[in-house]
Amino acid sequence: MMGEIRVFLGVNLDLRTTRRVADVQKRLHEAMGERAKELRWVPPTNLHVTLKFLGSIDAPLVNAIRDALRAPLASKRSFRVRAKGLGAFPDVAAPKVVWLGVEDDSGSLAALAGEIEEKLLGIGFEKEKRRFHAHVTLARVKGAEGLALQEAFAALGPAECGESPITEVVVYRSDNVRSGVEYQALERLALAARASREGSPG
């Protein structure tokens, strides 16, 4: 693998939760009617939570990223998050990105993103200036003016998608293809498994 590639690090929700997120996305599309055409909708197979976007990098740097993160991430326990609630950046009155929130009561996901920032800073990547906000991107606005989402969000209600375990961080390659954007997993960095609550010695 040579040349420059676009890379980001992310985590995936489990299949059941991702299907529920995709169902919310579908219902939001329907609730928006004709105005749904003014957004670029993320394919269900691409739904994920981004921890760190690196942009275009030299392909061999993927090995350095893996080596910098494998041991620190292996020492972190897996944990659970909750997918819930619709929102938009910068706000619902003038949206650019439409998302479904990811609640992290334990703070583990934010801590994971912070650990990645620190370790990648050590090998030359700039630290993200914006505060980490866990979310799954559902769609991006193409540039339409006056696209308000309040009514569509209200029609869908709380958008509860349930809990999901987070067990690994994935280093993804992102390629623009004719049909949109295609992701390829380059590295999978496992978190430590939680000790079983059942069958442990008394």
C-alpha cells in the first residue's frame, strides 16, 4: 500500500443497534418528504462513530498508527453506549450535518477518544481543537438554505436505538467511488474484554 490515502479511526455499534439507527434514518427520510433530496444520506453499511479523522496521509503511516495504539487500547476495558436522540451541527435551524446521538454515561468513549488524541500527537498528528461529541452521522446537507429539521425530529420522537457494546477501534480507509464513499478496515485494535459476571469464582 503506497501513496496517500484518506484515513479515520472509529467504532461500530453492534448489528442490532445499527439496524435500529438505520430504521430511524429511513423514517427521518420519509418524514422530510421532498426535502430529503437536499441531503446526502449515509448508506446503512457506513454508519459508525468517528473518534479521529486524519484526512490524507502517507499509506505507510498506518503501521505507525497501529503500533502507537495497539498496546494502550488493549489495556482499556470494553464498555457500553446508548444510541439515542436526533440532532444537527451546527444546529437544527441551519443544519450541515444530521446525526443520531451516542450517550456515554461512563465517560469511556470520550476517554478513548482522548487517549487516541494523545498517542497520535506523539507520532506527529495534530490534536483536534473541537470538543469530542459522540454521534452517528445520518446525512449531510448539500447546501440548501432554510432546511429546518424541528418538525421532522418531532415526528420521530426520542429515536431510542438501545445499547451496544464497544469492543474495538477500527482504522478505516475512505475512498470516493462512483456510488458515494466506500470504507475499508485496515486495522482492528481490540479493547480488553470485560470479566464475565457469571461463573466467576466465589
